Amino acid sequence: MSDISVRRVNYGYFIRPAEETGTGTPRVEPTLGYVVTHPSAGVILVDTGMGGNAEVDAWYQPTRIPLAAALKSAGTDMTEVKAVMNCHLHFDHCGGNPELAGVPIFAQQSELALARATESHTLPELVDHPGAQIEELTGEAEIAPGVFIMPTPGHTAGHQSLVVRRTDGTLIVAGQSHDNATLFTSDVLGHHAGVGEQPTWLDALLALDPKQVLFAHDNAVWTPS
């Protein structure tokens, strides 16, 4: 049987304003998804790009690549997508969900509760859209042989990552568990040195012996020392 492939999807970029960066200056960030092609389960899509409205666009100034075009550049199309995992339900991760009506969308129950409780968490029309087929999770779940979802809360209470066990090692699509690979590196080193406070799930993630960790807002890929 062929291996599970993972390919990056480019959904464009946005400008994170100075009020959110913690550095006093704006920062341009890519918006990335991942196409996970399983030999028996088909295409699992991690994140679907940026949604928006006038308020969002004024604040983040996004430059979007539409879902269909982004998937075509990644070598697939919407008809091949058999499941979606949003790492969380902020506008820049689930913007294309309404275009995938009828496709199962995996989300943690805690994330859905936040999304439905306050409009400040997301844009409601991106979550409970017509034809939405949401699969609510309350923890880890294997969604295909060798592919499972792991809760990685922090950025949001219901943030989750996708673990892919390939023949050449384990790959983790960590979404926005960290804003970038450098911050993840800092937490890994702090964990080994016993310095600072790291996410409670980091020990379990590192126990999987990942060979690569991929992120939603960073082109860089973490690899072990």
C-alpha cells in the first residue's frame, strides 16, 4: 500500500496588526492548509482558508487565494475532499467550509461551544452553514488508519492537531498550536531543560517522536535536533 502524502496549500496571507503581534509592529503571515492524501480514505483537508466580512477585511487586510484555486495548485480539487479538520474555528482557518457542504468536518466540542457562544470567536456563517456536517469530538479520534486528531489547546480551548503516521516517521500538522516553528522550538527546548511553562499536551506530542511538525502561519517546518 502506498504511503500517506501531505502537501501544503497556500491560501494567501494577511497583515496581523501591531495590537496583536506583541512587538509593536504589524506582521505579515501566510495562511496555510494541508492536503493529506490517504491511500484508502482519500483526501483529508486541514483548514480551508480565509473567510471574512468588511470588518475583518479592514482589520487584517487579507489577500486570499480561493479554495478551488488553492486546491488546484496543491494537485487536488474540492470533489476529492472526503473530510475536513479545522485546527480551530477562527475565520482564517475555516473560511472555505461552506463550499464543502456535506463533507464531514471534525471539530472539538469545546471549540464548537466557543464558536456558537460568541461572534467574537468566529464568523457564525462559517460554522453552521447550510449543509454543514460537523462531527463533534471530545478528545483524540482516529479518522483514518494511521491518521488521528489530537487536542492541542492553548490558542483556543478546542484547538486540535493532526497526527499522520507515515512509513518514514510521524508527521504532525500542528495548525496554530504555535504562531511559528521558532516558538515551538523554544517550548521543546524548555521542556527538555525543565525551564518555563509549556502546553500540557507537549509531552504526549513529543512521545510520538515526530519527524516533522507543520504550522498554519509559518512556511518553516520543525524537525528534531
